Amino acid sequence: MSRKGTKDQNDISLIIGTLPKRLQKKFAASCSQHSHAAEDAENAEPTSTPAAAAAVAAAEATTRPVTILSKPKGNAGNAVKVNVPALDASGCSSLENRSNDVGIPGILRVNASPAARTDKARSGNGTRRRGRSHPIRMQEQTPLSPLSRVRLTTDHPVWFEQLLNMPNAKIIIQLYDQLMVLQQRNLILNNWKNFCSLHRQLQEAFCGLLLEQLKFVCEHKVDAFFWKLLFYNVRDYLKRQHTDIAHNHTLLLIEQSVKFYRGLYEKLMTKYISSRCESAVKVVAQRLLICLGDLSRYRANHLQLTDFAEACKYYQRAQELVPGNGAPYNQLAIISIYNHKRFDAVYYYMRSLLTSNAIQSAKESLLDLFDDIRRKYEETEMKQSPMHCIAGKSKKSKQMRREVWIYPDGMRRLHRTDVKRKIKNKANIAEVNRYDELAPEELLPRVVSLYLYLVGKLFTATDVECMYQLLGKLQIQLGATLKHDNLLSRTKLMKMVALNVFVLEHNKLKVERREMRYHSFNFANSLFGLMLSKANQLLAVLADDSTDLQCLADAEYSRVNTYLQYVKIYCQWLTINVELWEPVRTEDHSTIDCWAELQTLFEHIEGILNKLDIETDQRQMNVLLDEDIMLSGFEPLGRDVVKRECYQRGSERQQFIERIQKILQFQEFYIQHQDSLQLPLNASFTIEDLNAAMQVALNDFDVSNCITSTSEKSCTLQPKVEEDETIAFSNVCDDVTQLCKLKKQLEEKAKVKQICNSKLEEILKLVDSKLYIEVRPRYLLPDTNCFIDCLEDIEKLSMEFKRYTVIIPLTVVKELDGLSKGVKLESYRSSKQNQRIHHFDEVSSRAKKSLEFIRSAKNNVKCATTKGSIINASMFALVEETYASNDDKILATAVAVSKTVSSEQCRDGKCFIQTELVLITTDRNLRVKALARNLAVSALDEFLQWANDCRGSA
């Protein structure tokens, strides 16, 4: 075997590499025991013997040189090299052997003993060894295992390089490396006194660095680095040990850290008291306060306490320093979850998201929280409400049909044909009475639970079908809550309006959330209208001439200020986001007219300000409002942070005057943009709109373009041509004219089609249902029961509402004729139905009166056949062509008549129908059949009520 092969074979590290992994582990473990002996002796606790003390003093006198270990930046050629010896585990440095070490970033190498290095230097001369060495010398030259030779560490931060230029901060690097040795070798518990000594020295070094280099600490987040190094990582390590000693040491660590951070905060505020407005001071002070709050929270959890008031106090102080940072709000949300306050948790998570420095992890926490709120509400609250059954039905069967009834004068009113108003009104009355009888301590949790449930629906965009049903329930609950004074505090109302704004901000920027933005806007406006109504009740008393505003106590102003705060915040958001204003599409989506209440509020404020004209000196004061303090740094209301030094918090009376002035400033802005809140009369799909658009398109088209172009071309020809060429040219001009006319017609058709498509696209954005029916009642088609049960109403309808034409099917006339003949009494004398003879007589008499009404009717009463032919009522003939049931014949008549007075457009799976026919019936089977054929159906009493309401409004 060659000498080179013998040398490679003698290399112990290569021999170890060829062994199985099981043997490699055993060999490494045996070697590490001997290699760690010297290091364990160094890290051992100091002894009491004088010799040992002298040895320790001598070891400490020798300074350990260190090297900054970090990952190479970009190009290796541009790396900054620091000429400092590397850290050795033995405590000695070797400058001469530095070139032999492999410079791997993030690795500390443990060098061999001095004797081994001496022998290695001797063996490195020019003479060759035969391999027959002394056994002891071979043992000294045996390399250590890879496990003991290399120790992985975390990389040094980049800003460690700048510490080398700071005389008082160089020690931080050395202390950091020593602490990392303890942490990575899991020697903290074994060498607790040594760790405490390093911990105390690092704290003192950090304190000096923070007080001397504040901007450096703020820029590089040095405080966060030391928080993890000195506390968070150590606590996490002790928590994983699961021993009593680790448990006790954790409590000692927390107490010592609280004392250190409290003293550091006081020193910082004392030194920089003159420059307290400096941003770096506020940022670092806020981080220290957050650390104190976390320490207080950890101590309460460690001791299994439920009182987190101290931690909450630190977080609130941190929020006041820098309101634009979301970290304190996120910590306050965690405290709220500990205290089982879900409303406060949702609010603080929302605030942490709507700040300039948002905490994005709060969004996931919000989703989990809303899911828990939804599950608990559906398990408890919904089953206890009398409106639960109605909401459950609407949830199972989604409403696929929507009707909008339009009065002939253009008045839009919703006419429901699927849910009876009487049932709904009874449910509402029962709900109002139920919540009025509840005790205040039971009512408020229900309000908060339902409110959070609806906010969660709008945030997650799930199951919005029953939202308006529950929104009506929420308004009933809030109305009952507002009857109790101070049940809803100012703070809770301001948090509610902030959450409403949060949902709007969450949905406003996403195109796919346009529908959710509309629902969120209606939700916020409904609660806004409720607060306006309550504020108007209180302001009406103040605006009364008999009220002396000079003698009112602050308690009276405090009550009205509670609701004016809500109004002022929402008006401020409306001013900023005018592009989000949109009208309510149907009456189902609005239970209170908030804009009418706002007009009333403006009138009350103007009257009050006229009585306060003499107090101009007080109105010109810089008064700090409570809502401006609480919502300082709230992104949707602007990034302006309230400077408390420039303002002063006034009394309730001064805040009232300042607040109503700011609300009144919104009046002019509202008047300029109130048109965007009104639904235009032509916002629905109608044939009249298409016809008008077609006429506009025809008028705008320039017919003379083609003629002008042809005449200009003819003028350019030479005047002198032959006669046959002139005739040929005139024929060509005629052909061009005909082509121009044809082109004009095609362009007109294309324009009309484009107008129709654009109109349908606008409707698609506003319609959620599959079937959209626009009813402009003009023709009314009653069935037989209407004449028997409500003949007087039909007569009233034909006399007082002459705009409507009553169309009577011939089948109805035939039925009335048969009923008018009565029954044979002989056939009922021996029957059990003898008691119904009087009923038959009454039906017969009413049928005769109905026939007399039909025969003597005027122009607004006509008859129709099953084919849809209209004839005068006085000239009908009782002839029917088909063999079908009377209901089917009446339905066939309605369908045939509707084809002549209706139009239908279908696109993208949605159908749009405009009709002027209404089938009047209370027969359930006939109603179902008519609705299946997309006919407008109504009961006679409901239609008369709708007609009277429209006429009264007009």
C-alpha cells in the first residue's frame, strides 16, 4: 500500500465516515464526553476553595477575542472582514492557526488543546513520519468527532458590526456569544447562576445603549432583539422543561424582567422629558410599555390568575403614545378573549387592522372569532325568538322572484305577494313586547350577540339572505335598549359605529364584493337612522323655546352627547367616502328613513345654534372631543393624530356646542350629493325606456352625412363629360344613396341593441333574484270569488279608480250565471246539508248582483275570452270552446291577455318582465298556477290598500 493510502487510512475522521451510522453515533458520544469535560469545568459554578477562586480569576483575566459571524452579503468579494480572532471553547485564541480554520458563516469552531496544536506544528515540518509514533502522542493528535468540533449558532444581526465602533457596546457581542453557548448546549438550568450573571450584564449593556443611542435602537429594533434574547426565548426554553425548578425560575425571570423594563421606561422618560414629542422616543417607549404588558400577562397566566387589569393598563398607555400602531390593539384583543369579552375582542382586532402599521394576523383571528360567534348564536338565540321560524323558512327557500309595483304616476312601492303582512306584523308586535319586558341585564347581551352575528355575516360574506330579517330584529332590540338610560354606554356606541365603518372599508375596495358593500351600507344606515331618531327626541326638547339652555346641567348635555358622538363619527366617514353613497333598492332593505331623520336633525341644530349666538367666545375655543381621542389613528377617518397639547377637553356643554357645529358643516355637503341617495324613476327596466332611447338614437343619427359625402364627390368630377356618362353617374349616385340608407338602418338597429344590452347590464348589477317583475297595474282580472265575497270593493274600484280597467273572463261570467240560478230545494230536504240552504241563497243573490253590475258597467269594465279577445261587458255571449276546469280557463284568459300587455327579456339566467295585468284572486291553487306562469297576483283588499297608499303619497 502506498504512503498516501496509508496516510488517508490513518485519518480518523475518514475512518469514522466509513462506519455505519449506529457506530458513528456511539463513537461521537464517547468522544464528546472527553471533549466537553474541560468546557463543563469552565461553565461550572464557582467553588469556595481559594485555589479554585484564583484559577477562576486567572481565567477571567484572559479576554476572549470574538468574531462577528453572519451570512455573506451579496458578493463574497465585498464582504467586510474583521481582524478579530475566533471564539474558542477553551477560552484561548490562536492567531497563528486562524488561516487553518474554515470560515463558514454561522459556525463557531472549537480548537484543540495547546498540546495538540504543538504536536500538530511539530508534525508539520518537512520530515516524514513512518507512522510509528508514541501511543500518548497519537492519542493527543487524534482529532475530535465532527459533533464536538463544530457548533452551530444563530447568525449575528447586521447591526452588530456597528457596535464595534461604540466603546461601551463592544461587550454586548462577547456576552451574547457566551449566552448562546449556554442556550444551545441546554446549560441554562445547570448553570443558572452563570446565566443570571450574563443576563444582568446584558441588561445593563442594553440599558446604556438605549439611553445613549436612541435613534440607533429605534431604527434597528434593538429593543425587540433583546426582548427575545433575554426573556422570550428563555421563557420558551424553561416552559419546555416541565420541571418544578424551571417553573420557579420562570417566575423569577418574569419578576426580574418587570423590574428591569419598568426602570428602563422611567429612565427613558426622565432623560428625554424635554423632547417627549420626538417620534423615536414615543416608538421606543411604546415598545417598552408593550413589553411590560406582556410580562404582566405572562405573570397572570403563570399564577393562573384572571385579573389582567395591569396588563390592560400598560397596553392602553402604549396605544396613547402612538395610535397608528396596531400592536397594542392586538394585545388588548388577546386580553378581551381571556376575559370572554367578544365584542371588545372584535373591536380591538378591527383597530389593529385599520392602522397605518396593521397586524395582518388579526384577520385570521377575526375569522375564527366570527365563526365561534355564529355557532353560539345559532345554537341559542335564534331558537328562542318568535321570528326564528320566518327567518328559517326564508333561509331554506331562497326568494327567486321579486316584484316592484309602480304607480302610474311613477311612485315606486313594494308589493309583497309571497309573505303575508299580517303574519309579519304579528311577529314584530310579539318581538317588541318580548324585548320590552326583558330585564336590562338580559337585553344587552342579546343585542351584542345579534349585532356581532350580523357584522360577521357582512365580514365573511356568507348567508346574507336572512340578514334583513335579522336586521329588523336588531332594530327592535336596540329600540328597547335605548329606552333604558345609560344601558348602552358611550364607549360601546362608539365601538359600534367604528365596527360599521370597518365592515364598509373591508368591502369597498373589492370588485367582487360590490353586493356586500351595498348590504353593509344599508346595515350602517339602519343603525345610523336609529341613533338619529333618538337624538332628535332629545334635541327637540332643547330646541323648544321654553327651554333655557343657560340653566341646563351637564347631565342633560351628556345624554344627548352620547348619541351625537355616533352621528358625528358617521357623518365624518360619509364626507370622506361620498363615492360609496347609493340608494336603497327595495323597501325590504330599509326599515327607517335615516336621511329624513338627518334633515330633522339639521333643523333642530339650527334652532339651537340661534339660541346660542351670544356665546361666540365659547364656540371659538379649541375643544378636544372624546371621540377624537378614542378614534385617534383610525385610518378610515384620516391619519391625523390628535395633539392633546394643542387642545383641552371641555365640559359637556362645550363639547355639545363643538359637536353640533361640526355636524352642521356636513349639511352643505349632504345637499350637494343627496341625489346619489335617491333611486331614479327610470332605474328599472321598461319598454318605454327602450322606445325613448331608440327615438334618441334615431334623432342623433345624421341623415345628411351620406348625401353630403356623395354631393362632394360629384362636384369634384369634370364638368365636361358625355351625356351617357352623366346618366351612368347618376345611376351610381342613386345606388350609393340606397346603400347609405341601408347602412343607416343597420346602424340604428345596432345602436338600439346596444342600448338594450347596456340597460340590462345595469339591471343585472342591482337584481339578485332570478325573476324580476315590474308591475305597472292597468288591467285587473278578478276571479269568481272576488264577485261573491267582495262585490262592493270591485264596484268601488271601478268608480273611484277609473285609471284601472277591470277585465272579466267569460268563464267567470258563466260561473256567476250558474250560481245565480240557485239550487233546487227538493234535493236538499232529505239531506244533511239542509242548514246550508241559506248560504246558497246568499251566493245566488250576490251572483245576480254581480251579473247586473257587469251588464251595466261602463267603459272601464270589459270581458275577455280564453284566447285574449276583449269585448264589451254588455255584449258577452256565454260560449266556451275548450273542456277544462274553470280555474284553468280563468288562468288561460289571464295568460292570453298578459301577452298583449307584457314584455319579457331573458339574459344570463335572469328574466325581466314588465306587465300591466294583475290577477285578483284569493284562491290558493289559482295563485300558485299564476305565479308559475310569471303573472302578477294580488288579493283584492291588498291591492286596494296599495292603491290608496300610492294615491295618498301622490
